[in-house]
Amino acid sequence: MTLKMDREDLTAFLASHFPQVADDFAIEAVKPFEIAVRLHVGDKNLRPGGTVSGPSMFSLADVCMYLAVLAMIGPEALAVTTNCSIDFMRKPRAGADLIGTGRVLKLGKALAVGDVMIHSDGMDPPVARAGLTYSIPPRR
Amino acid sequence: MTLKMDREDLTAFLASHFPQVADDFAIEAVKPFEIAVRLHVGDKNLRPGGTVSGPSMFSLADVCMYLAVLAMIGPEALAVTTNCSIDFMRKPRAGADLIGTGRVLKLGKALAVGDVMIHSDGMDPPVARAGLTYSIPPRR
Amino acid sequence: MTLKMDREDLTAFLASHFPQVADDFAIEAVKPFEIAVRLHVGDKNLRPGGTVSGPSMFSLADVCMYLAVLAMIGPEALAVTTNCSIDFMRKPRAGADLIGTGRVLKLGKALAVGDVMIHSDGMDPPVARAGLTYSIPPRR
Amino acid sequence: MTLKMDREDLTAFLASHFPQVADDFAIEAVKPFEIAVRLHVGDKNLRPGGTVSGPSMFSLADVCMYLAVLAMIGPEALAVTTNCSIDFMRKPRAGADLIGTGRVLKLGKALAVGDVMIHSDGMDPPVARAGLTYSIPPRR
């Protein structure tokens, strides 16, 4: 399968459909069934002690998977997250962005399933991992 | 078991330790092993179509469980979320707050486990549910 | 909504479609969106120390949800589990059956979502809880 | 880190501690933080249509992670599964064994976290994936 949306397409889609959060994310790379997305960590993502909040990590996992699915099926589909199971394993490094790398493991007609590994930029052991399921509505 | 922190204690704790998000939440009620927390839904929580974002629902589930655990063990403990599995079931109602009701199902020395049901204020069927695990560090 | 299959229907369905495991389970009660199922704990379910194995608890959660969904949609549908997130909280009591109580929280056209609480028969605090998602294939 | 238990040690441990299920599994390979385990699929694992049951896949994921953790910490530790979130993605191939490949992503003092990918032997796309958390009791 080939990409229906490349890095530029996905970036433009994010800016037009999710203007409230588009600036927080940068798509680093995308290829069939795989994506890497950077979360620019700013003050609003931090918690006492300089760590990154759980909701920020969740949102990175969710964006990763969403864009990886869109890259394969195109912008017309309105995929919605139905399940996310996320393990928080280590404290993210203070002052570092987060990088999420997502894989689409199944791309069915009605459901897409994948996982995302999250690292602090420049740190080897992962800080979190998530499995996500998306529901893909029937095409009209 | 009795509460080590009541509604006022938890509200003050949230304001002093999490000033960035404290205004988003209001503790509606707390009793042993149970809590209800309101998320004041504002522009930053919304997504196109008037629905509430996934990360907003995640953060409500996380805050519910965190405060329900603190209510039982007191403010000195630094509990961290280790796992959250969340099912998104229905689109939240536009213009309504979200109410999370949490239960602590296990309160061990090292781990606390519970679940949270999320409703749009005034709507009967739940919009999301989550199971969460917290790691409770050993007391010094 | 009313039940499309009652306790007798579900018991007969289990016996005819899943003969390998039907004897392990007894449906205690079923009503719209709710079910209670007993797992007859035998030698094959036990682990050293007299506790019940994780796979046995998983299978009880899975059967609970499956039958609760079938009760609502009828036997013609071939629902398959797509996700299960299970928390193991306490050691089940040696020599006691397990009782699973399931709730269907969402019954959509394509997906059903619910949760199951598992108790050792006669013991109050739950031993496990699970959230499950089922995919319901389109009717022909 | 080096292995505290190799393939032979783990096989012997399984046979002595879990005689009821030891014959179902074969450890294919183990190295630090990684393992591959085969489930010999037999009649008791099958479901109508020739597919492998969900509990069989769950038990493979659980055994994978358990043995991968033991390989790192040694046989004296009594690790217990506290959470498993499993996605069932495709129907396993009839008549083929299942191969689980597990990774330990975090090995802390109190908690170990990892994930497992499950394939039908000789089939490329995975049939299931799971994230698991283990609680490691304090050493005496």
C-alpha cells in the first residue's frame, strides 16, 4: 500500500482541522504503516518537578495513531479513537521534547489497531507505550 | 477506613500542587473509596463539531483516580499513574461539563487500582470509562 | 430494549457452539445489559498455592461479555473480542468458584463495550476487573 | 544486564512450577529483555471454525512476559501479573502454532512492563498484541 497523505498533507490537515493543537506537534517522518511525531514540550505540558504531564503523553500517542491511519486512508475518513491503553514507565526528561513512533498493525474496513512508543528526545529507554484502536466509519 | 483528606483538603492540594490545571476541575463529592469530579469544559477542551477532546477525558479520569487515592492515603504520598486503559463510547454533549465518578477497587501498599465512569453533565449513557493503576512509592 | 436470548437460550447456545468449555460455566442471571456467570473452578484452573490462573479469569470475563452482548443482539451475530484490558487485584480464594458480573455500557451497530467485575464466590472485594470491546459484524 | 536464567533454566522452572501447562509451551529463544515462546496449538485451544481461543492467546502473552521477567531477575521472585491489555487483530491460522515474542521495556524494583506480539507460525501479520505489567514483590 502507498501513502494517501504525505508529511506535508498531514501537516496541512492538522493545521486546518485541529488549529488549537496543531502548533504543539511536528510530523518528523511518515511511511506506510509508520509515523514519527514530535511534541514540542512547553510550560503547559509540564508538571511539578519538571516532568511532562500524563495527558500530554496521551495526546501524543493519540495524534500519532490518528495521523498514521489518515496517511493510509486519506483525509475524508472520520476515524475516532475507541480505546487506548497506555503504560507510563519512566519520568520524561525535563526540557526535552517527546517523540512518538507509531505503527499501524491492522488496517481493517471498520477498525484500525496500532501501538506507539514514546521517548524523551535523546534518551534511550522509552517513557511510555500505548496500544490504540480506531473506529473507521463506513464510506458514503 | 476514613478519609485522610476531605473535599476542601483535596481542592487546596490541587490548587497548590497543580496550579496549571486546578481551575479546570471541581471536586463535587468525596467519600471513602469514591469520588466525583467535574471538568469545566471550555474552548481549549473542544474539538471540531463541538465535542470534547480525548486528552480532556483522559485528564479527568486521571485526576479522579489520583484524588480518590490521595483522599485515602493523604497528601504526603507521591502516587504516579502507571497504566490507564480508556474506552471512548459516545460523543460528549456540546456545551456540557463532564462528570467523572471514580472508585478505588484496591488500595494496596504498592499499587492502587480503580475505575472511572465519565458522563456528560445531564446525559444518562456514559461517554467513556477507564481503568487505572497507580504506583504508591514506599514511605520514607 | 428486551432480551433476544434468555438464560436457557444462552445456556443452550454455549453448549452447542462451545462444547469444549460449556461445562465450565453456568449463567446465574441475565437481564437487559447485565449478566452474572459462574466459573466452576476445578483442578485445571488452579495454580500453585491454590490460586486461580490468570487465563481462567480472562476466559470468565470474555464469556460474560460475549453472552451479555448475545442476549441483546441474538444468536445470529458473530461478535468477536477486539480488546480486553484486565486488572488482577487480589488472589482468588482457594476452593471457591468465581462469579463474573458484566455490564454492556454501549451497544452500537459495529461495536459493543462493557466491563466485568470478578469476585471469588462469597468474598467481598473483587479479584479482577476488565473492560472489553466486541466487534459486531454487519448483518447479511 | 545478563540473563539470570537461560532457556534450559526457564524450561525446567516451567516444568516444575507449572506442570499443568508446561507441555503447552516451548521456549524458542531468550536473550536479555527479549523472549520467543511457542504455543503448541491442540484441540483444547481451538474454537469453531478452526481458530485459536482468546484465552489461549492471553495465556501465551502472559507466559511470554512472565518468563522474560524471570530470565532477568531469577527464579526466587514471585512476580504476578497486575494488568494485561490485549488487542485481537486477526483470526489465527487453523492448524498452526502461535509464536509470542516479548520485550521487557521496563524492569523496575517493584514493577516490570513489557509487550508481546503474537503471530501464527509462518504468517506475517500479527494476530494479537498485548501490553502487560508485573508486580515484583520485595526481596526478603
